[in-house]
Amino acid sequence: MGVAIKRNATTPRVEQIERISPNAPTKMEVAQDDNLYSVDFSVRRKSALLMALALSVHLGGYELARGGVVALFTSDELGFGRSGGGGLSALPLAVGCVSPFSILVLWVYGRSLRWGPARALRTHTLITSFVPIFCASVLKILERSAAGERRWSQFIIFFAFVFQNAYVQLLYAQHWAFLSSVLTSNEGKRLFAPIAGLGSIGSTFCAGLVSHIVGRIGLTGLMYLAACCYLVCASLSEYAFVSAGRGHFAPKLKGTPQDGSITTNGGNRSPYKGSTFDQARLLFGRVPVLRALFVEIIISQSLSSLVNFIFLINLKASIASDELRAGWSGSFYMWINGVSGIFQFILIPRMLKFCDARRFWLGMP
């Protein structure tokens, strides 16, 4: 998980954070930056650029996979659609399964971090690449089978829908965790918005590409192409870790007690042994800001799921052809990502010069 990656084992504790002014660095940020300032920025820049490109390619692959899977999900032939619109009773269930599956994936990723951050990210990115290849291959076989096999194609499409929506957030978070670990706080304030804009470029390009290639390669072809993007993403992120290792600033796994005990605010181990959820509860109690952000994320995800459900229902009712529907949704997301990129590259960096980030956050839609 992203929270498991840190820069230095001597990083001060959370309660030591003191701000002199809204834009002043915290003691934690100063201590974390000291280790990075010993490495020239030109060396760290290469690793950051490689991971930023990996993030961009990953988001591009997600747009390709989303275009194919969503169209297949609402398909009359293989998915849950019905001629004349409607028939998407499985869609609320699929959207509702994303969050529980995300928790499961997060737990599995946390266990795999024992191998080290680089190996964990590489393994799960390769899994993300394998799943669309497997699902697309099975769907191509079922497409040539009798109509009675539709229940199997529905199962495969349902799984692919839940899987891609859960894993995109996990890998996205790991890319950002690496970037925040190899850039100082001041560098992050200057570069994070352009890096996010680079991600928007990748997703915008691939989303716009859907309408031009779906007629040639089909919906399953989009899934194969997405898998290729994930393979490129795995290579770029691997090179980013290798470059960081050569420069001796690679993110390291935070050590955790083997007996399951919890570290208290005073830096001492408590004899209390609790689960991950117990430790999260204690963390939220110590840092109320994290609790507030957690609640905000839950509310935002719930609203997003509801809007997405309404969007897909209306899209299916308006466009019957699977390929046309995939192309239209690709163009739709292209415009969304393009506008997002303009904000991240141009508008937000300029606005932050005149407005504190906390106040700017209140004006976000």
C-alpha cells in the first residue's frame, strides 16, 4: 500500500507536525527532504519521469479497457443488456462489488509488500495485464459458442468490470506513492500538477483512440490493447525503481513489528495486538484529518457510482450498437480527461499561487 512506503526510518512522528504558516513545510517534510537533498535532482528526475510515464500509460490502458468492458457489460449478445434498452439489473450489483473487492485487493497488496515495493508493484501490474488477456480470450471462444453459454460470458464480463475498477485505483496510488518518495515537498508542489496533467494526456489520447479503432479490432481487441499498455507500464515502473536503486534513494518498506503490536504516539510499542482495522481506527483517532478525508472519499465514491450507473443506463437506451456505444463513451471520456488536463497543467498551478490549497479545495466541484 502507498502508506507503507517511506524515505527514512528516522522520520518524526505525526504529532510532531507544526506549521508556521499555511505554506510552510512541516518538520516531517523537512526531515524527509534532508535525505533527498543529498541526491542531485537531475538524478531523481529520471526516476520521477519514468514513473510519471508509467502512470500515464496505465491510465491510458484503463481507458481502453473501460471502453471495451463497459460496452460488453451492456451488450445484448454477451452481456446483461436487452434489446430495446434496459435489462441492466446486474449493474448496481457490479458497482456495489467494486468497493469490497478493492478492500480485498488492498489486503493482498499489503501482504505482497513483504517482497518489497518494487516487486509488489511489478507483480500486480502484470496481474492487471494478464486478466484482460484471459477474459478477452474466453469471451472470443464463448462468442462462437451457442447462445446458452451467455451465463458464462456474463460471469467473465462481471468479473472484468469489478476487477478493472478496483485495480486502477490501487496501481494509481502506488505510482503516486513512489513519486512522493523521490521528490521533496517543494518539488512536489511544483511538479505534481504537471505529472497529473501527463496522466490526463495518456488517458485523453487512448480514450479518443477508442472510436477510431473499435470498428477494426472489436471490443475484445480493446482489452488486448489495454493489456499491452499495462505491460509497458510495468516496464517503466520497474526502470523507475532500478534508477532509484542505483542512486540510493529508492523507497523502502516501512518496518512493522512481527508480533502484531502497535506503535504508540510516544514511539514505544504497545503490548496490544490488533487487526489492520483496529490500527486504522487508532490512526484515525490520532489524526482527525485522515478520518475526515476517509469520510469524504467514501461519500465521493458513492456519488460517483450513482452517477456512473445513471450514465450507463441512459447510454444503453440511446445507442444500441456495442461498438458505437464504446466509441461514443471513449470520445466522452476524452473530453473529460482533456479538460482535466487543462486544469492540472495550466489553471490549478496558477490559482495555487494566489490561493492556499485548503481554501482552493473548498471550491472543487
